Amino acid sequence: MNMFQSSEQTIHNESCRSSLLFFWLPTRFRVTNKRLSVEKRNTFLGFIPFGYDSEDITYRNISSVQSSAKLHPIRCLLGLWLFTGSFRLLASTTFFGLGVIEFILGALLLAHCYKAKLKVITNSGRNTEVEVSFLEGNKLRKIARAVNDQVVNY
């Protein structure tokens, strides 16, 4: 990401985990005095890194930037059902292994059901959305604030 001109200055640089479990798949944000650069990893089978997706958005094209938190209800309900249902299997000696697998799947779904989201809306109406772990929500708010400050000053 050193393709920036020498007149560009980095205002804010941040790296966020897109998932609690897959910490090796970071999403990188770079806010300069001329553009917002977002680089997120593409995956194969959901966890194997396979390239990346990079996008540079200049401030004159940005209409608004929003940060929010989102609950995925199907993931939450399925995770809660698997998590609580695993306790009856864990008590059984015959199905203990299946109970451990169900417990882990339920816990993972519960951990991934609440996400923080950054949404960049361009003047043409095109949206760029990036979802990261809910633990990284403060970082997304800082990025949104930095981009909004730059858009106002541009």
C-alpha cells in the first residue's frame, strides 16, 4: 500500500480483526489527507487466506460514513440452541464427543452473531461495507470520525 503520492500524509492507520476466531485475517484501514484505503482479505472455505480486496475512496466521492453494530438473529438463535442443547449431550457418556462439538459450534456462532460495521456511501449511491468483530467497534468509530473530519475539511 505504498502507492500513495509523496504529498499524502497518513492521518489514521488501523488494523481490525474481521472475526474473533480468525485473527490472521485482518482488515486494514488507512486514512490519509486525500483518501480512505480499505484492504480486506479474501478467503477460501471461510478461513484460508486467498488474496485480498483493496479499495481506495477519495474524499470528493464520499457522501457519508456510518459505523454501527449489528446482531445477526439467525446466528444468535442457532448458536443459543446448539450451546444450550450441548449440555444434555455433555452429561451423557455415550454422546460426550458429539456434545463437545455441539458446544464449540454453538459458542462460535454466539461469538460471531454480533458484528460492528463501517458503511461508506459514495455520491453515486454505491455502498462499501466492512464487518468486523464487535470487539473492534471502537476502532471503527475512530476511523469513521477521522474520515468524516477529512470529508468536512476537504
